[in-house]
Amino acid sequence: MKDAAPASAPETFYLKDYTPFGFEVEAVALTFKLAATTTRVISKIRFAPKPDAADPRFFLHGEALNLIWAKIDGQEVTPQMVNGGLECTVPGQPFTWEAEVEIDPQGNTALEGLYMSNGMYCTQCEAEGFRKITYYPDRPDVMSTFTVRIEGSEKVMLSNGNPGTTGDGFAEWHDPWPKPAYLFALVAGDLINHPDRFTTKSGKDVELNIWVRPGDEGKCAFGMEALKKSMTWDEEVYGREYDLDIFNIVAVDDFNMGAMENKGLNIFNSSCVLASPETSTDANFERIEAIIAHEYFHNWTGNRITCRDWFQLCLKEGLTVFRDAQFTSDMRSAPVKRIDDVITLRARQFPEDGGPLAHPPRPEEFQEINNFYTATVYEKGAEVIGMLKRLVGDDAYYKALDLYFDRHDGQACTIEDWLKVFEDATGRDMTQFKLWYSQAGTPRVKVSESFVGDTLTLTFEQETAPTPGQPTKDPRVIPIAVGLLGANGDEIQPTTVLEMTEAKQSFTFTGLAAKPVASILREFSAPVVLDRQMGNAERAFLLAHDTDPFNRWEAGNALATDTRLRMVLNGAAPDANYLDALTKLVRDDSQDPAFRALVLQPPSQAQIAQVLFEQGHTPDPEKIHDAAETFAQSLAQALSDSLPRLYAATTVDGPYVPDAEGAGKRALNGAVLSLLSRLDGGAAAAKQFEAADNMTLQYAALACLLRAEKGADQSQAFFDQWKEDRLVMDKWFALQVATAKPENAAQTARALTKHALFTIKNPNRFRAVMGALAGHHAGFHHISGAGYSLLAENLMALDSLNPQTTARMCAGFQTWKRYDETRQRLIQTELEKIAGLNGLSRDTSDMVTRILEA
């Protein structure tokens, strides 16, 4: 019995319409009889009607299921098949529902539910994938214990919780902690484990495993150490101890996201867990460490306490991103981590906030929840947590978190529940702060200052532009961290957090002997755009003297942006004063190499386009690209006498160690090599490529050579060396596009889609090529429109296979209204082609419709 056909018009879901499920789910037992195209799933679920339920209807979600039979209390029944699932008449007292369905894992290219990846069975159930496994109330507020039996010929068969009986051809698992279906997981295949153990602070012995395909077992050690560090850190900082006898991680090649926090069985995209010095860069190591921490931290902030409904997604994701950022800051450099996070926020979330896909961290409505796994929910959600901690103070924050864990353990919660614990723990009224969760858009904070007598007055005005569905905005609570510097660079006023609550508000600092230089929005204390009239001399002063590392970097970034804008708009030469200030800082060996590398990292071309657009200009991608090239060449010339020394001084001797110190030196080394390659024709890069004993050095050298159009031989050598390693090949594919000249970017990407190692079905490989194209600002926006048409062509080809990846990649078009009429027409044509595709998925239709409505 097949499911009913889906409705033609997508349904819109509203937060205000939330109604609890009318039944308790007391226990779930599942049996899987694995077969590649005909897996049978037998479910046995104990339901109990809730007294006075607002919606007493017995409705179970189900998609792409072939129902074999269904029973209630042992008696066969014939359910009514409805859109999205089934309905059935049920008893008015507790009863047992049983059903058997057949599914096709091998044919499941969408990678939701139970599917196959290179012969391995695996699952992805968040957000709504469990309904593709069996009929069930697939919603996060329905929580139950699960017992699972897996039958098959696979060497290893895993599920959530603790292992039970295992025999020839079967394995049983039981998860004692109630969980929603989105946290269900199953993996079965020919796997090898990298084992270890961890003893919790209370003395509990926990078995740890990272499961991989044969051949990958040598790439697990770093991930295992990252896991143990995460477990220790969560105990020490948040008092959270692991609660099962075993913790398993599985590396999967075909995975739509980075990783998934399923209870006791985390499933990871292979790129986010496998690492070795020979195949992984420093950036890969740091990302792996952060993602492993993120998914482990979800055990409490997401699993033990989960979301009542998907509108509350930022409750678990924003909090857990904030926690993993804290972890990385403790493991590595806190200032560098903060700067990196802000760069990411501005590159991904600010454009989202300012475009057709803008939505609050907690949206009021959606058509497809998969499209709300966004930078706003994750990165901005984390910034909101950071503001909350800054406003209440560290002690009150951890007191509130203890109350949160005690009060809501085992519950599915809301943003209101989250804020209530802060009100109860601190006595503060969180009504206005809640606007950060309900209002979309990035506030713009304008600051003016006056100095009279011995008093400095800072006056702030906040304004948030209209966003889709929200034409007007109320003032928010904005924590503004401020410090004051004297004329010689000494800090005369340590960091003070000003609490802005009004549309316009002034703050004074008295008893000052002379006018200070104000360092405003230290540590990027709120996710806002700071509109401050400041001369380049004052920026250069802050770059040289500010005691807040973020604001030192910010001053340099503002100087670089201002210089680049004047080059684009007026054809000006690079600012000599800025070049002088930058070269002095880069030459200063007393400064953290990682910080110097970040200062050398220019504002992205997309960021320059965004600033131009905000200032009322129409960005010209070609001019932006030319200005970037001119500036880089000028910087290389300005540093020409120092580059060889800097390059030699930042060369790391000895065996490769993926620690913060070595990574910082290699980051600066790579930035210096990039400049040096503009002067020596790539000679130093060629030598480094030949001598490199780790991927960080080899990849950096190849990138420099390709940008200098000198690396054809090395690129082929790299390919020949690594063609059997799919993760390194993802790097190679992406680099070919990223380093192409703008006029050749689309052509390069098209050729790569014809390559024997390219497959549209693997999300990593697809993103390596199409993501690199969309991220190549001048290449993607080349006036020929070739980049637009190639991306649209591939999205249309992918949609029927993998709607999730397709929809997310549509975001490459979200900034289309910032460009000239010719480019807008070209993009609109491609978007309309996608929108008109016969059988377009709900995921992609939702994204394209919202983008077109800009």
C-alpha cells in the first residue's frame, strides 16, 4: 500500500498553530531486516491517549513507504492513507500499534531516512527523515525510549544507546533515554573501529569508537583526542557528564550536512572526522575538533533537552554553536577564534539578514524546515547566547544554565523556557531581549561622540531595516563593550559594557584629562553594523595600540575596506598610510603569527560588494576583483624587503603537529608565500610544493602556483598523488575553480563536472565544484552569465536526486538584487528556469520562490 501523492501546493506551517500530539509514546521497538532495495522495518509502538487532548486525531507521518500490514493490539487494521502519512481509528485507552513497511535504501539518493553510502547502511533523520523509515509521529516533542534489532549480513550493526544481545546475523540496542525520532540512528556495514575509553568525573567507564571504512583507520587518532577533550571540557565548564556506556562515531562519505548528534551514535560526514597530516590542512584539523565538540555537546543541549517544535531550532543549535566556540577558544587562541567567527558571520549571516531569505533566529512560519538550517539559526543564534552571557555576567550565566539543565532535563522546550531560567536565576526581565529571537535583520548602530571639559559622551542610535514580513522593528537590547585609550596607547578606561535599550541613547565617561580614543564594540559584543565616522589616522592608531585584539583587527579591516572602496569607486591608488601601518604590524615578530595572518587576510570581494551596495552604489564585480589584485600586488611590493625573512622565520621545523602554535605560524607562512609568489613568479612556492611533508604546506603552495598560472605540472602531480583519496580530491576540485581567472571560472567548473571523478550524487564533490564557483565572486558574477547558467543547470539536475543539497546551494543567488540590471536579468532568468522545473522539490521551490520575491 503506497503513500498518497503529495499535495501540489506546499503547506505553510505557523508557530502560532502549535498543538501537542494527542498521545504519549510509551515505548518503541523496531526490527530492521536489511536488504539493499527491500529493507523491511517492523515497528511495535505503545501509545496512550492524552486526556483532553486538543487534537485527538491519530496521525502518523510517513513518506516513500510501502505498507505491508498494520495492527492494533494484534488485530489487523486498514489505515486511511492521507497526504504525508496515515490516519486510523484507535481505542480510547492505551494500545499497541504494529506495522511492517518496505523501503529502498539503495534508491534513496536524497540521503534522508535510511540510505546507502558505498555499500554502508546509514541514516539521517533530522529534521523529518524518520518518516521515511516507518510510520511515526515524526515531531521533536514526541519523545520515547527505543529498542532496536538489526538483522543482516553486515559485519558491524549499530544503533542508539547501549548494546544488547548480539548474535550471528543480528544485533540489538536499547536507548534508555527518551528521545525524539530525529535523533534515531542506524549504521550497518563493513567497518573498522578505532577504540578508546573515557572515565567520567563520577568514575563511569565509557567505551569510545570511531568507525570507518577499511583504509581510513589511520585517520582517526585526532578525532578521538578531540572527543575526549570535549568530554573533559563539558564536565569542567558546564558540569555535564556523559550518560551512556558507549559513544560511537561513524564516518560516512555521502552526507548532506557536517555531522549529526544522534544519541550515542554520531554520524559524521567523512570530511568532518577523518584527518592526517598528509591529507588534512590546519583548517581541517580545527574544523574537525570543533564539529566533534559540537555534536558531543548536543548530548545535553539538544538531546537531553530538545526542541518542542522546529521553530525552536536555534534553542539547541545556537546554544551548542556558542558552546563549541567557547571550547575552541579554550583549546586554541580566543582572539583568533573570535575574529574568525565574525568573518564567518559577516560573510554568511549578514547577507542572509539583508536579503530575501532573512528570518529571525526563531521564525514564525516556514514551508520546508530543511531550509532553516541557516547561518541565522546557527551563527546568529550563538551570538544571541553570547550577548545574553555578556549582559548577565559569567557567574549568573552558569547559574542559569544549571537551572536550565535541572528544570528541563528530558523535556522538549521553547525559547520562552530558555529565557525564563535567566529571569528566575538573575531577576532580570527578558522581554526586550527576546526581540533578538523574533526580529530579523542586522541592527545598524550609529555612534557620535563629543568631548566637553572632562567628559566624553557617546551617543548611539539603532535602526534595523525592513525584512520580508517585518516592515517595522522595535529597539533591541544591545550590549556595547567600550574601552578608552590615551594618546600614547595606554588603556585609561577598561572594557565597560554599555546596555543600550532605546532607539537613541547617550553614555558618559567623566574625569578625563584629555579626549581619549574610544574602542567601541570590543570583542564584537553584539551582531550589529557599527556606523562610526572615523578617519584613517584614528583607525591606524587603534590598529597599532588597541588592547582589544578584535578591535585591533577591526581597525585594520576597516582601513582595508576603505582603501578598497576608494580604489573601486575612484580608481585611487592603495592608501600609503594603511600600507605603512600594515607592513609595520606584519614585520613585528612579537605579535601572534595567527593574528598577523588574519590582518593580512583582505576583506572578501563579496564583502566589498555588500558595503558598496549598503552605501548606495551598484557593485561591479570586475572592478572589485581588479582592485583586489592591485592592492595585493602593492602590498607585496611594500613588503618586498621583508618577505624572504618573514617566510623563513615562519617555517615550522620538525614533525607536523596540528596545534594552535604551529597552525598560527603556518597561516602566516602561507599568507607571506602568497605575497612572495607575486614577486618571484612562484619560485618559492614550487620549492615548497616539492618539499612539503604535510597537506597544509602542499596545498598552500599549489594554490599560490595556480593563482600565478604556473602550477599546471604541480596540479597534475597533486592529482596523481591523491586521486585515490576522495577527501583530498574534494580539495583539488575546489581549488581548480577558486584559483581560476574570472573569465575562466565557469568554464573550469563545467569541465570539472565532466571529470571522471566528479559525481553529482555526492554532496561533498558537488559542493567542491559548485560551491567554489558560487564563492568565486568575480567568476560567478562574470557579465557573460556563464556562472549563473552553470549553477542553475546543475541545481536542476540535482533536485530530483537530493533536494536538501539543491535548496541550500540556491543561496548562491540570494544577493542578486545588489547588482546591475544586466546581471539581475541573467539571474532572474535562471531562477525562473529552476522555479518552472517540472516536479521541483518542496525544498528548492521554497528557496527559489523566496529569492525571486526580493
